[in-house]
Amino acid sequence: MSMLFSPFNLSGIALKNRVVMAPMTRARALNDIPDALTTLYYRQRASAGLIISEGVPVSIQGRGYLFNPGLYNQEQVQGWKQVTDAVHEEGGKIFAQLWHVGRVSHTTLQPGGGAPVSSSDRLAANSMTYAWDENRQPGPIQASTPRALSTLEVEGLVQDFVLAARRAMEAGFDGVEIHGANGYLFEQFINPGVNDRTDRYGGSIDNRIRLLLETIDAVAEEIGGSKVGVRISPFGRLFDMAPFADEAQTWVSVARQLQERHIAYVHLSDQLTIGAERMPEGFAQAFRDSYQGTLIAAGGFDRDSAQATLEAGELDLVAFGRPFIANPDLVARMQNGWPIALPDRATFYGNSGEKGYVDYPCHASAR
């Protein structure tokens, strides 16, 4: 049997294959509550060994996009319960990706119309959110200038993640993934080009990675480390993340710290396919030498490249994003060598009902 389609034990959670559905924002939930279409969307794709949900805001402050289902009230918990029940009925497993966008937000999404929050007041230049425009219509709009969080507020953010993790367990998720990637809140603390703080969360590498590690520790204490994963994107450049001098050293330090924590997995988001530069020579091996736990990566894989990286021992699980949009039966298509359908980019985001969301058919041979 191909390794890609073989079972895997994820910290005591039995996965039926090593295919992971990567988290993808779809902006389809009215009132930020999962609905019947949300449930159907995830049910259709439950043949993946593991589904990682779209980014789930842990608070209203943490939102950066309209129509994203959160985990900060009980209505959302009940909506997600329908989703997790559907995935489990199909024999799948699902983690909730817990998300705070930090400065990649807009005043129209924030409590009381306030400024988004971040490690500093530095604007994310040329960075678009999905918010209300001047005509009160949803659409892409430049992120607003943030304000710097106080030290006390930073400590309070950790509790937002703990409460969201607790709600995720109540909603029936098998675990949670802390979203530490792609230029959002945690990267805004890790990157000294954004973080100019002089308190315990700024300056040295240990200080800049502190918030991420404190959040992982607190969530693990709440629900158990075997149910906690983390997504990071070393050398990512999304949302105005600039290069910095000790970048490789910083991410290897993160790897060492994660190795000590015995969490469920680390999920690498490789942005090479969307314009980021290639990671420095030797970095991938240095990261793997420092973190030897379960490793997932996403970034332009197909069946053959996924199989090759599994066989080489470079990864334990492989995540696929966009292919799952147009191929609800992606696992069967890859397993049988059936053609992979291409998604319609015009319907990636936005509350447009079934179109481009749950209306992609399975391959004819499976019907």
C-alpha cells in the first residue's frame, strides 16, 4: 500500500490515511456561525485522514475576514457540533484551527470600530482584509493601522485561545491547531520588523517567541498536549512580513521548544508556491533535527511529490489545500489515478451559497 493512503497514529488518534485537508478560509458563514452548507462542505471531504478547519477566530477582536465561523459564543459551538458530527459519521477526524489575525484586520470588524491590535502600531502595508467598504458592501480592503497591545492585554490573549479550545472540545473537535503562520498575530510578535516592544514579549528571540509558546502551553494544559498542533510558516512573507537577521535561528529555536512539549504535530506552511523565497540551504534539515515529532507540510503537493516526501522520511503527513476545493473526493481521485479537477478562483471566498462550495461533483467512477 502507498504510504500516502496508509493509516497513521496521531498521538493516539487513528487516522485512516496520511492525507490532510489544509485549513482554507472560505468566508461562507452568515453571522459567523457554521450552518448546513458548512456541515455539508466538511462532510463531503471527510475521506481525508485529518481535516484542519478553516481559521476559527477566538474572539471578535481576532477577526480579519467577514463570514468566518468563530468559537467565541455558544451558537458557534452548536453550529460546529453539527460539522464535527458529520465528519465523524463519515469516519473522519477534524481539528479546529484557532486564529487571531492581529493587525490584518479592519476597524469595521473590530469591537466598537476600534483599531486592530498587534505587537506594535506598524501598519501591514499592501495587506487586504475582507471587510465592509465605504458603501457597507463586503469586499477586499486595506488593513487598518493597529495599536500595540499592553503587556496585560497580551497575557489576556492567551486566555482567549484557552476558552476557544475549551469550546472546540465541547463542539466535538478531535483537537485544535494554533495558527502561528502566514503573517498573523503570532508572527507579528516573532518578527522584529513588526515587533518593537521593550517588555517581556519583545527584543530577544526567547521574548519574541514567548506568546506562541505560552499559548501552546496554556491550551495543552486545558485540553491535553496530544490534542494540540501548531502551524508555522518559516520565511513566510505574507502580509508584510519582512526578512530579519536571525530568522533561521529564530525558527530553529521554535523547533527546539516544540520538541520539548510533545504536542500532536507541527504543520509547516510553505509559501514558495505563492511567491516566497526558497528557505536557506540546510534550514529544513536543521529544523527536522531540532523537532522530531509528527511533521505535516502544505505547499503545492500532488500525489507523487507527497508520496516521495513520505518515503524519504521528511514528513509524516501531507496537507492539500486548493485541490480539496474542487475535489471533495480528492483521496479517491489520487488513489485511483483519476483526473484532479481545477477550482473556480472567483468563488474561493464570499457568501455565495452553494456555488463553488458544495456543488463540485465526485468523479464519475465513484458515483
